[in-house]
Amino acid sequence: MENARETWRRLMRLWRRAEQESGLDEEIRFHIEKQIEKNIARGMGPEEARRDALVRFGGVERAKEWVRDEVRPAWLEDFARDVRFAVRALRNAPGFAAVSILTLGVGLGAATAVFSVVNGVLLRPLPYPESHRIVRVLQVDSAGRPANNVSGPNFEDWRQQSRSFEALALLSGGGPVSVVADGQADRADVLWVSEQFLDVLGVRPVVGRPFSAEERRPGGPPAALVSYGYWQRWLGGAADLTGKSLRVEGRSHPVIGVLPPEFDYPAGTDVVLPFAHDPSTENRTAHNYRAIGRLAPGVGLEQARSELSAISRAVKARYGSETWMWDATAIPLQEVVTGGVRSTLLILFGAAALLLLIACANVSNLLLARAASRERELAVRLALGAGRGRLVRQFVAESVVLCAASGALGVLIAYGGVAALLALEPGDLPRVREVAVSWAALAFAFAAALACALALAFATTMRAAAREIRGALTDAQRTLAGGGRSQRVRSGLVVAQIALTLILLAGAGLLARSFSRLLAVDPGYRTSDALVLDIALPSVWESEDREAAGRQQAAFREELVARLRALPRVREVGIINSLPLGADGYADGMFIEMTRPDEIQSLEDFERLGPTGRERAGHAGFRVASAGYFRAMGIPLVRGRLFEEGDAYDAPHVAVISESLARARWPDADPIGRYIQFGNMDGDLRAFRIVGIVGDVREASLESRPEPLFYAEHRQRPRQASSFSVVVYGTEDASVAGAAQRIVRDLAPDVPVRVRRLAGMFDDALAGRRFSLLLLGVFAATALVLATMGIYGVVSYLVAQRTREIGIRMALGAGHRDVLRLVIGRGAMLVAAGALLGLVAALALTRLLSGMLYGISATDPVAFAAVVFLVAAAALLASYVPARQAAR
């Protein structure tokens, strides 16, 4: 011991002398010290060891060169050697390599594809400068619910009194309007905006100029901005906008600018027109606008909400029943744009992540089986002096190579998957133009592949790193299949696979059950054998003589219906200003029941009686239709009559109401013959007399309850029927559709028409649910296949390991059934454990699907029983194949 200590002290003295002589830095000193230790281990004396180390390195520069050319490349060479060995090993096992790369590639590809959608829709900020400062401003009603639209006078109070906003703007419209560009008629989404709209979004035209102050004033000269896509489609991408104009609502608007490509709010907007509202001519109960704002620099969202709330409560205290606003709030615009799909996309991403975990577990099982078959090789390498670290490094290299190949395949699958997702998406996915396999998606794929590599390396090396050489040799002599610990790890992975698969299958089963329940819902109207013509005439409100314009449009609709009804195979034709399950929004408002037809003579009377006489007021959707509409849509007449030929413009105004409105407003009385005032919808104060009750229809969606509806005759209230749909019942033939378009062109050459199938519209209404069900179903089916493969692999492994035992049992009299029971019993144990674990997890996680379910709960016993049966059947089938082989 003394000699060793003395040697060490002499070595340190020599080291300090060498340090003084050469002035080496820390890294160089470290390597010289190691060389001195090696020399002493070879039998050199301390002085000789020091001299040899210094001679070998030749001073500082030579030492640095040695470190650069020898030490570091040695580590790199070791790693490169491990990678080359891993590539050769995978090449020598093509079946294993193909199955592993394909399995993991599918998991990585699915996760990357769904992440690309999530990133493009949810994670990326809106394409506007400092988009986090843009918010949607909403009124709040007495129940604390935000309302989509706001009134002009309330907005004006916010704009004048608020200090939290840099800019505030109103939006109106956003639906399809007839637009004539370069002599060609088109249906375009036209948006009317107030003066600070572009300031709120922070955008400026890329061609031309924005609206001038004069154009933003009431009665100012007309002007139009167009979206980048509309500019290219209809204006030929002309850089010179001189002479370019659009005819909208019968008025010519010179095109003064082109908005940038990233502009898309509201989604699909083609044309932007200026408007200046006059709060003095509007009432506080008319919610006609949407409001957006840009927060001032340094102002937080909560501060803005607090200020809006204070202003709105003061307005309510001042005006009382004259306003239906009790409070106000602000929501980030990105949440508004993506809120409808956020939960669905996150659930689908979670499902893709579960599929990736199942794929990793499957490949881990394959790697463990392969590692078990290499026990003799590992034992020999350990006996010959290879360190555990060396074996671990080799396994890590093999996992890295495997995951690198899987990652490359996954990226290719992701490109195809994104294309498929965009082709299958239901058409209401926001920001769809921003969905792509971006650099962020590639970084996600790289990170996921790296995580998989580390997980696989850990799974295959934890056993090898913990084994003693003697134990490895003993196990290698005992069996080539590996020991009991490896079997337990593999069984645990299969249990995890079954549990994760059951979660996915439970989600898919619940969605399938919900979808079947939804398909069984009676919407209250016909969903097939009809064509729909969407037509937008110039608004009556823009005409100088509204009454004359309304009469003219009513005559146009009557002539159109007469000609369409004369077409072959057409059985009925009807008109409605807003079809069920449409995407253009619905008009609704307050009505007042009157004791006599002339009780209300002005809008002031209406506003006075409405808020103060709650027992006389009601709320309903307002529709303008023809008698043929109810027959064409198959909506039954419950009591009374429909509209008749004599219900002309100058005749007493009549109305038809839905059953839900009759039940809600007159639960114990007959509404037929009662008088209703609904003049706040179109300014016409002539009273309605209820003449009929028709069946309920589900307007907004199949999931929602039927809403109270009020139908006016289209000839009597033409101001609300400028944009309307014509239902042509009896055929969906393309020749009839073409003939219908020619009829419209003959009657109004400048009015474009869109023809759709009623069945297609109904399918579109279900497209979102069908999309979610399809994706989750594909993920679940893939997971079931992988789990079945995992069970088959483990049971086959068991059979291979116990072949001699099975032979002895059969030699001693065991029959085929005994062997089948032995082997299948092992698989059944794995299934039972995985199913139990999966059921517990599924019962907790499927509650996240509650908002996507209809008619069932998130713990529906039928769906869960079916899923457990399916998993058990697939697993037992996977166990039966190797069991039968063993019995032979």
C-alpha cells in the first residue's frame, strides 16, 4: 500500500513538472496523464513513463494534433463501426427489418400527419402582425352566454369610452352575393366593414390602396377591395386596377386594392366593401354586426375584459330594457376561428399518439425476441472482455438505425396522410390552406423518432446491461429463446398494447354508436330526391323604391317556380330564404302577440311593448317561404292551412308556425287566428295572422332540438327573400339541373345560380362526424392488428421456449386439447390483464368524447361490451394459431 501511495505521489510530482515544462491545457493534460498511467501499467518506471508520454506527444502542438487526429476520430470511428454493424445486422434479417420499419413508420407517419393538421390549424399564430392582440368582442346576455352579434349603438359606446383597444371594427354580411366582374356573374362572399377593419387585422393591400377617408364616410363614393384569390380568378391578376369594377347589389364599385394572400377573415371572404353605420338610426336590441378589436400595446386580455365589462354594465344601468346586453367580453380571435374543431383535432392527435405507442411496444417486442435469440452471441462477447457499455452502445446504434429508416418512411407516409386528410376533411376545417408537412412537422417527426429510438434502446439494453457474464453463459447454454425475465417484459408490453388498443377501439365504438343514433334521427324534412338552386338577387334594402323592388323580385320567383314545375319528373317546387342545415346563418328575433291587428303602429310602439310586456313577447326564427316549400320538403301540415294563391302582397298578411313554437308560446291554447307583430325583422309593421301549424324541423344540426320557427309568405315579405333557395323535388338528374340553370339565365342573365343535391347537403352536415369516426376507426383497426401480432409473437415465443416440455407432456399422455388449453390459457391471461387495464383507462379517457356523442353516454355499456368482445376474439385467434402448431 505504501509503495502504491509513493508511486502516486511521484507520479503527481512528475505531472506538475510536465505541466510546467509544456504549459498544456486541461484536455491535453488529461490525455498525457492517461498515457503515463498506461506506461506505468506496462511496467515502466515513473520517470520513463513521463518521458515516453512527452516524447509521444512532442509538446503542446503535437499533443493537440494527436487529440484531434487520434482520440476524437476514435470515438467517431467506434460509432460509425456500430452503425455499420447495425445496418449489416438488419440486412441479414430482412423480415424483421421490414416488419419493424413498416410498423414504426406507420405510427410515426400517422402521428406526424395529424400533428401537421394540429400545427397548421391550432398552434401556428394567425397570419396577421401580432395576431395575439386581435380579439373578438361579444355581448353577454342575462344568462351569461356570449352572443355572436352586437348592436351598433353598444359598439359605439365601446369605441368611444374604451382605452384598451388600438382599433375596433364592425363586420356585416360575409355570405354569398351576386357579383358581376368583367361582364361575368358570380356568387362571391361579400363583407361590409367599418373604417378600422384593416387596422385591426394589421393588413394593407399588396396592390392598390386601402379605403380613403371619403370612401369610409356615410354616402361616400363606392369602392371595393378584393381577396388575392378572387383577384387572380376573376380579375386575371392585373397589376393595373384602372377600369376594374364589381357590380354588387346593383351598384358599381371600382376595385381599388388587392388584399394580401394571407388575408382570410372571415374565411372565404372575396370582396370587402366599406360601410359607415349611424347609431342614431339603430336600436340596441338589433344585433346585426360582429365586432373585432386590436388590443393597445401593453394591454392584457383581462384588462380589456374588465374595461369592456364596466362600460357594458354602465350601458345596461342607463338604458335598462332598451338593450339586451348585460355584460361584454373579449375572446382571442384564434380561439374563435379554431374553437369549433379544437377538441376534435386534439382527440385525433391523442389517438395518433396512442397508435405510435402501440407501434413502439410492438417493435420493442420484436427487438426483445431478436435479442433473446442473440443470447449466445452476447454471452461470448461478454466472456471475451466486451464491456456492458459496449453492448449497450451497439443496441443503441441498432435502434437509431431502425428508427431513422422508420422516420424516413414515416415522413413519406405523413405527406400522403396530409393529402388524404385534406381530401377527406368535411369542408369546415379552418385555416386549411396553412396545413402542410412544415419544418415544425419534420422537427416533430425527428423528435418522435429519436424518442422511439431511446425507448427501444432502453427496452433491449436494460436486460443485457444488468446481466453477469456467468449468468449470460448459463442462460445461453440453457436456451436460445431467453430467460423468464425477458418473457415477463414481453408479456408486459403485450398487455400495454391490448390496453392502448382497447382505448382506441372504445373511442371508435362510441363514435360509431353515436353516428348510428344520429342517422336514426328524423330531421323533419325530406333529405333526398331533390335539387336545390341557390340564388342571390340584389338586396331590396339597397333600392330607392323598396316596395317596387320587392314586388318585382316576388314576380321573378313566381315565374321561376312556374317554369321549374313544368320540367319533366319534377313533382313540386318551393322557395325558402334559409334552408335547414345551411351554412349561411339564420335570422331570428322577438315577436309580440297583439290583441288587435292595429295595436302597433310604429317601431317605437314595438320597442316599448316588447321589453315591458314579456308575457306578450316571444322569440322565434324568421323564415320567408312559399306553400310549395313545405310540400317539396315533406314538412307535414299539422293543423290549419298553408299559404294560398290569394295571400298576395296587398292581402292580409298570414303566417305559418312550427309545432315547437305553438307548444312554447301557447301550450294550453290554439294559436290559429292569433295576431303577431314581427316588424322588427324587415320594418314592415303589418300584422300577421297565424293560419297554420307545420311539423318541426331541425335547423342548425341534427343534434340540436327543433327551434321555434315562424314562416311568412314570400310575396308578402319580399325584403327578406332577396337571397333564397329553390327546392325542386322529384329528381336529382343532371339534365334537370342543367335545364334549371338555363331557366334562371333566361329570366335573369346577370344572376348566378348554384345547384346542389339535397342528399349531398345532408351528407355535408354529417361530414364532420364521419371524418372523426373514419380517422379514429382507422387508428383503432391498425392498433388491433398490431396488438394481435404482438399476442401472436408472445405465444409463439412461449411455444418455442417450451417445445421440449410440451413434447414430454404429450409423451406422458397429454392430449391435443390439453396442449391447446395450456397455450391459449397463456394468451387469455394477457388478454384479461390488458382488457382490465384498458377498460379502466378507457372509462376515464372516453369522457373527453362527451361533446362529440349524441344519444349515448361516454360509458355506453353496449359499445364497451362490443369492444371487449372484439379484442378478446382477435387475441384468442392469435393464440390459437401457435397453440394448434404446438398440439401437432
